[in-house]
Amino acid sequence: MKAIRIIRPGEPDVLELTHLEEPTPGSGQVRVEVYGTALNRADLLQRRGAYPAPPGVPADIPGLEFSGVVEAVGDGVDESAVGSWVMGLVGGGGYAEMLVTDADHVVPMPQGLKFVECAAVPEAFCTAYDALVLQGGLRPGQTVLIHAAGSGVGTAAIQLARAFGAARIFGTASAGKLEALEERGLSLDVPIDYRRKSFRDVIRRETDGRGVDLILDLVGATYWTDNIASLRTRGRIVLVGLVGGTMAQLNLGVLLRRRLHVIGTVMRSRNTEEKSALAENTREHLLPRFESGELFPVVDRVFGLNEAAEAHAYMEDNQNAGKVVLRVRN
Ligand SMILES: NC(=O)c1ccc[n+]([C@@H]2O[C@H](COP(=O)([O-])OP(=O)(O)OC[C@H]3O[C@@H](n4cnc5c(N)ncnc54)[C@H](OP(=O)(O)O)[C@@H]3O)[C@@H](O)[C@H]2O)c1
């Protein structure tokens, strides 16, 4: 099979198209013919040698999500699964024509969506759903702030916050990405161009000084102080990404006095039971919303598998508004 390998840590040119043996599905697993995969910031870190793959997945083939067709099954998996159109999260190995994964970790592709669209669903929507709803406890009528709203995860989070009843959605992004969101029909109630305005000031003004119920933060250190100041009493922040750095200072007294909840989360290193539970949640709570059109993947651009290096450079240059997909097969 064709696959993209990281031949050594470095710039995008260390991504090499190569030929490898097809993996064999183990007990409880399926082998999937991959049609599409999508980029994540984690892939860029892994390419640079800063985010090694967890045990049990290919160490040098990036790719945390896929869409494709089940082509073979391992022991204990019903043969009727062969031929199903599926999508899912994996700990690595998505940039390849074949991958193996637990049968419990795949979910059916929503009817009406293409492979390149479904490749853009798992990381963005599972991460945002898990952060906002399962961990963040979003309830109808609450106020939400979504940072990096023009990112893959951000574009999913806007839709999910709306679908799960947020009363008012604030979002930060650069001006070009705020425009791109409007063009896609993903309007925020209060869009904030973070390069021109302080989100903390906007939130204080718009909430009469109370703050928001929930923050989905994809940025980290540079936003930390203003995030804490933008939460209402007993507010929650779910920290999902660190594109703005990892080191921050905090007056712990503020957490106590205002009874704030700080939740950190990551998808990739979760154990197999946690991944099965998330797949089950996706089947039950998200698939019907994709099939009704309430949720839709936001694909910024599609590259070929052999253009993985160009795709990495494009994302590293911060050009994408939404997901960057690799078409693995036609
Ligand atoms: N914890 C998990 O399991 C998990 C899973 C998936 C993703 N993530 C994380 O979530 C984040 C978003 O991922 P993605 O794949 O959706 O990325 P993406 O589509 O490439 O978007 C990243 C966004 O970050 C914004 N950004 C970059 N540098 C910034 C800075 N210094 N300050 C403010 N905004 C900045 C950019 O928007 P502007 O042009 O508007 O600045 C860009 O839209 C990443 O940090 C990623 O690692 C975490």
C-alpha cells in the first residue's frame, strides 16, 4: 500500500511517499481501505519529533482520522461489516491506503456525505462535542466563548454549540477567518477579531460584567489570564489546544473565590474503552444531526496523498479556515 512516512524529524519535506506491507487486522479489529484523511496540528508536531505516536499505532505514519470502506475483519468481528462505509479516529496511521482499527471505534458515514467530507468529521466534531457537551456540560441557554473559531475544531464547535442550545456564542479569530465563517453560514453572535480587540473587554461589556458560562480554548498560554477573567462565577473552561503556548501564571485564589472549573483534555492517548464510548456517543448524538444537515464538515482544501508536504506547509502557514483533507484514493 502507499503511505506517507516521516523519515526524520523536520520540515514538511521529511514526509515521503512510500510503499509498505498492508497491516493485518487483529482480534476485534477491521482493516479499512482509506479514501480520505485530514490534517491536525498534532501531525505537524509529530513530524517535528515533538509528539510521538502512542503504543499500538504506526510510529512514523501520521494521521488521526479517516473515512473509508471496511475491507477485511479480524477474529470476533462479524463478516457483514465488510463493505461498510465508515469513518473514525485512530492514534496514527491515517496517511495510508490501509489501516487497522478496533471495530468498536468506527462509526458509519452519514448518508449523503462524500469520503473527503467525512474525513474532516472525526477529530473536529468528536473533540468539540466531547469538550463542550460531555466534559464542559453545555446546557441550553448558556453562553459560550469559542477561541480559534475558524479552526477545524472551532468550526465544529460553533455548529455544536448552536445545536445543543447555547443562547449566545462568542468567538475569536483573525479577520479573514471571521469572514470565511460568515461565508459558510457559521455566524457567531459576537465575532471578535482578536488582533484588533480584547476579547476580555468585549465579553465584560456584552455580559454586563458577568462573564460566560463556558470557554472552549484552543489557544492556551497567551489567552490564560483573559480567559479566567472572562468566566462567570462557577464557569468552566475546557483547554483543548495550545497554539498560543504552554506556560502561564495563575492566581489560584481566583479559582477558589469564583469556584471555577478548569478541564484539560486530549483525544489521542485515550484508552480503547474511552474511544469506544466516544464512538458510541457519536453514533447516537451526532450522526442523526449530520444526516438532517444540522451539522456539516467544513473542508477548506483537499490535497492528494502525494501532496502531504504541501498540505502541512499550508496548515503551518495558518492559511486554512476549516479542515485540510488528504484524498487517499479516488
Ligand atoms: N486535545 C485534543 O485532543 C485536540 C484534538 C484536536 C485538536 N486539538 C487542538 O486544537 C487546536 C485547533 O486544532 P485544528 O486542527 O482545528 O487547527 P487549525 O484548523 O489548524 O486551526 C488552528 C487555529 O489556531 C489559530 N491560531 C494560531 N496561532 C494562534 C495564536 N497564537 N493565537 C490565537 N489563535 C491562533 C488560527 O486562527 P487565526 O488565523 O484566527 O489566528 C487557526 O485557525 C490545536 O491547538 C490542536 O492541537 C486538540
